Amino acid sequence: MAQSTETDWVSRFADEVIAEAERRAPGKPVVVASGLSPSGPIHLGNLREVMTPHLVADEIRRRGRECVHILSWDDYDRYRKVPAGIDPSWSEHIGKPLTSVPAPPGSPYANWAEHFKAPMAEALREMGIEFHPISQTEMYTSGAYREQILHAMRHRREIDAVLDRYRTKDKPGAKKPKQQQKPVDEAELAAAEGSGAAAEDDGSAGEAGYYPYKPYCSVCERDVTTVTSYDDETTELAYTCACGHGETVRLSEHNRGKLVWKVDWPMRWAYEGVVFEPSGVDHSSPGSSYVVGGQIVREVFGAEQPIGPMYAFVGISGMAKMSSSKGGVPTPADALEIMEAPLLRWLYARRRPNQSFKIAFDQEIQRTYDEWDALERKITESTAQPADAAAYRRATRTATGELPSTPRPLPYRTLASVVDITTGHDEQTLRILGELDPDNPVKSLEETRPRLDKAERWITTQVPADQRTRVRDEPDTERLAALGDTERESLRLLLDGLDDHWSLDGLTTLVYGVPKIQAGLSPEAKPTPELKVAQRSFFALLYTLLVGRDTGPRLPTLLLAVGADRVRKLLAA
């Protein structure tokens, strides 16, 4: 088997996983796992639950080893609450499996779970993430877990004993576990839920004893049920429901219920033979489903807990309300509307799982793209640090091939400025992009896609209307009449140099050079503090005369976008 030449965190985890897989099941495919609950929009915090094992699985495949990445859709979880923006009448479905709840109004999907699974599955495909989906509804209702359920019921006292070690909240003097990491915004707080139904009860013992199985009522379909008795020999289980229904079923034939989460998760580890699965920081506290599950999988199911890191929060930097998320935390689909798939992969690949980071939906996205483009240049020049180069390779390709990329990746901030000014008019956009570099002009907008489309989507969905660029239709005659001699001369120098400097680089030299020339310096002179003040004043003047405020897109890009004739019209004193 080929060894990796990478030296990043992914490669180190892959080494551990391969060694562990060989110890547990020599010669068999390596199994890594993720779990997602489609109870609502699956956000960018949840994406770390998938990206971490994906990157490790992909590294294992690069080495020529067979690896299966299971993605369990926890679509048999109970519907817990009606989210904002949904008709309050949906409260009648609380307690039903997510696959038994109608989809939100207007949705083309069959049920609530499918409505939220579909955009996530599509986003994962766009990101090149290969996975084996498993619907927990299908697994439970088909009877696939029947033997595991019967086994758990036979060993319910052992399970109860494990759980009882951590039932401290009602015990006198019990201390609350320390919070491992403080969420700092709404997206991070939501990400803390981790995979599966982390908040679900553990089947705590009642008067009739402890039962780790929760039936869904055959009449109202909800899980507001109480098991009143169970016979290990006949597998007859009696339950009553809050709706008033009660019945006795044979668990050896009954397929309308599930194990409680703290038993369900370790059962699946054993059933699937999972070697690697990360978990959210909420699972690091005593009594969490990950900690308890590690004991239940060994003591009850006779298997081993997966290895895997606790992953940290993923925050969001400034997101305007988007209709697709109803103003909630953004999803991978939202992110892929404004950034290319390799960039989104890179944000997860370059940070170790225990490092938190933020994904920018505000102006910071331009800086993120600048970093990405700078890294690409270092890759081309073979000057990138090994770990940075590894993250880049993992972002741009998988074991099965390269991800699609923009043929001519112009700076994101330049594209955003251009489409901001042209409001997406293709002919004008092509004219401006064609003038950025006259020696190598852009001849077709297809050369700049999909990055151009992502930048346009960012401008139209994330930049508030009052921050959009609106070029003046007519000169600001009042401001022009009030120009001082120095200001008037600066505009003359700029207009005189337009024709000789009509390219992005040329206009950059010109706008920074005008204050230098006025100070008696050469255009190549290094800026002094005094010169920087003069440049800022000159730039503010140009912005005021062109767009009616003292800031805006980068001036060279703005000038190109406005066009030489219109610039002369607006600046002629």
C-alpha cells in the first residue's frame, strides 16, 4: 500500500485509522462515519461532521486502500419543535419521526426530512464528497436492527447501570460538568448539537423498569409513549400513549420504534464496524452520548468505540438574511452560492478539527479569496509550506480526480466590484474584464466562471443596498466648483494619464502616483506618512465625485468599470 507524502493532520489521522482498522478487521474495507439529523437546515457547523471523516477517507483511498464513508441520516429522530417561519399548526406533528412530518409549505419533497436532506446531499456532491447514505427510517422500519434491538432489551439492566453512573443532575451535591468551549455566536451554538439527537432522553427508568426502546404510537405516530412491560421470552412489549391508545406488540415483529439515542449510537458503531468518527465538543463532557456510548458499545454490544477527534465550532462572519435559510444559520448550499467548492473545502482542510474558525459572508470573503489566490501562486512557484500545500491539494482534488475550477481566476474583489457597478450586465462586464490586462484580455465570461457568478451572487445577496456602488449619472457641479487648486491639479493629472495607463496595473500606478507627482516625487517613490495622508484625501475626492461617498471599490477597478469617457465627464473641472 502506498504511503502518504503529506505531513498534515489528515495524513496523521489516516495513519492511525489504517493501523486501527488492521488491528480490528484485517483486510476488510475501512469504515468511517458521519451522522446528520435533517430536523432543519443542515448548517456549516454540521459540515465539519462530514468533512473531517471525508478528508481522512479520501487520504486512505489515495493510498490504494478501500474505505467506506457512511453518512447516517438520522431521519427517524422525533420532530422536536416548529421552527420560526413555519405555520404553528405543524406543532401537531411534534413527536413523530421526521419522515412522517409533512415538508414545509411549498416544498416539492415528500416529507420534512427529505426537504432538508436534499440540499445538503447536493452540496456534498458539489464538494466532491463521496459517501454511502443510510436512512435510519429505512433501517428501523425494515427490521434491519431487529436483533440489535432485542439484544439491547435483554441487556437493559446493564445499559441502565452504565447510564446510572452519569445520572448526577438530581443527586445532592452533584457538580455540573465544565463547558469545554464557549460558543461565540448563533452558528457556533447550533453547531454544538453535534450529530444525532444529542438532547434525546436516555430511556430513564420508570415504575415499570428501564427500557432503552421507544415505540412510535400506531395511532397518533408520536413517541409520547411509555413502555409498561416487556417479556424477554415472547418479546411482547406493552405500551401506552399520551393520546390514550395502548397496545401489546411483539418486538420480534414490530418495526415502529427506535432505540434511545445513547444506545442507538453505540449499537450502530458495532453494527457498521465503524473505526473512525469525529464528534462535536458537546460530546466531551461526562455523561455525554459519546462518553456513555463508549462504555455501552463495549459492555453491551461487544465491540469497540471508533477513534476520532472532538471537533470545534465553525463560526460565521456577517451573514445577511437569506431566503433559503429563513434568516437562520447558513448552510453549505448557501456558502456554495458565493464561493467555489475548492475554497470551501480548503477552509476545513487547513485547520485541525480542534481549531475553531469562521466562514466569511461579509467583506472578509474578499480577504479569504486573496489568501487562497496567494496560496495558489506559492503552489505554482513551489514555495508553499508543506502543510499549506497539502491542504491545497486536498481542497482541489480527491482520490477520484480534480474538482472543477475557474479557468481564469481573476481576483474575487475585482469581479465583485465589476458586477456591483454593471449590475450583472454581461456585455459591460466583459468590456471591463477585457481591459484589466490589455496584453492578455479576457475574451469570454466563461473564462471567469464559476467565480464570476459566485461574486455576483455575493453582491446581490450579502451586500446591503446602501453599500452597493451607484455611479453618478451627472457631475457633482457643486463639489467641482468648490475645488481647491491642489484638488483641481490632481484631477487634471489623472485625466491626462488615463489613455497611457488604461489597464488595471496602469491605473493602479496612476492613482497612487498623482499625489507623489504633486509632492515633487517620482511615481516609484516609497510612500511616507505625509504622502499616505495626501493619497487618502485624493482617493476620497475621486469617490465623492464618482459615486457620491468617500469610499467604494478599489479605484483602478472602479475607473475601468466606469469607462474613460464617463470618468472624464464626471471629473472635468
